[in-house]
Amino acid sequence: MVKKTTIGFCLTLAVLTACNAKDDAEASKSLDANTSYAFGVLMGADLKPFGFKFDYKAFTEGFKAYFEGKSKIQEDEAISIVQQTISDSMRLAAEENLEAGVLFLAENALKNGIITTESGLQYEIIKEAEGEKPKADDTVQVNYEGTLVGGKVFDSSFERGEPVEFPLNQVIPGWTEGIQLMSPGSRYKFYIPPELGYGDQPVGSGLIPANSVLIFDVELLAILN
């Protein structure tokens, strides 16, 4: 939900902090071109993650009209419009991701070395090891890198240089199932359909969009009982 304090909150806070620090009630509130430009950059940084193609002329007109008290719509109406636009955008992106994911997994399943389980999880063995395999209620230690279908890395313990530990029954179903196929020392790559991942919910402020196929390169280091 978009609230009045969401967009530009950091900007407002910065302004209030600066103004409260001044005791001079007559201090000028006029901003020079450089500072005004900086405000624009920060607003752009707030809005860019939404991925919208702005009509800059209309955007500027709305911004100016509000400051001059000449806005054609009230704040509540503006919030309603923005909420609906974001909702529509997220729904469309989720639908597109779902279609693209189905196509990707169908093509991926035909590649040499790809194994598909009954649940729809796909995996390939990069390095196999012999030994005990974890159970669903075990805690494991792993290194991993997660990417989206397009190759964007959204998380990597390899990059952080620090493996992670977690109970297998407290992670997404694709991990719970997949890691039980491995023995310590093994390294697999998992291709996880949305229903075994995060489903139709975006994660991390859109870092992982809704209905994303997740690709994980996973190295099982140890079973911790």
C-alpha cells in the first residue's frame, strides 16, 4: 500500500531536520539550482525501482501545481491513482513472469543432465559425493548463489564468504526437497518453479518478482544434528 509518507519520506525528513536546526525564522527557503536538482535526483531514486515510464511534462506540472495550490486533484485521489497503477503493474508482471517461467522450465527440462522430480523441481548435478543425506528436520550448512532466469544474482553466500545454516523444514519447499537429494560435499544446481519458491508474492521490495523461477547453485557442506 502506498501511504502519504511513503514516497519522498527521506526527502521530507531531511528537510525537516535541516529546518529545525535553524533558529532563524527568517531563513530563506529558496533553493538554488544545484539543490533543486539534487531533490529531483533523490525523488528519482525513490521512484525508479517501480520501473514506470513517466510523462515528465505531466509529472513536473503536477509537482509545480501542488506547490502553488493549483492541483487539479486532491492528495487522496492522487494516492488512489498511484495505488491502482502499482497494483496493476505488479499483477501484469506476475502474469508475465508465470508465462515466461513455464516456457523456461519446459525448455530446460529437455537439456542433457537435467532431472525433473514429481513435484516439478529440476536439478542438475555439478559435483556428486557419497554419504548420508539430510532429512527434512535436519539442520544443514550450505554455500549458495541464487539467480533469476535472466541471470541477475539476488543473493550469494559465496560472495559474502560465509556459509549459512538453517533447518530444512524452515525454507522454501524447493530447497527442502532438493537438499535432501545431496550428501555433504555435493554441489547441485536447482531450478525451482514458483509454486516451490515464493509463489505469487514478490520478495525483498521486488528483488525477487512475483512468480519467479529461482535458480540456486548449492554446495552442501555439512549436516548439523
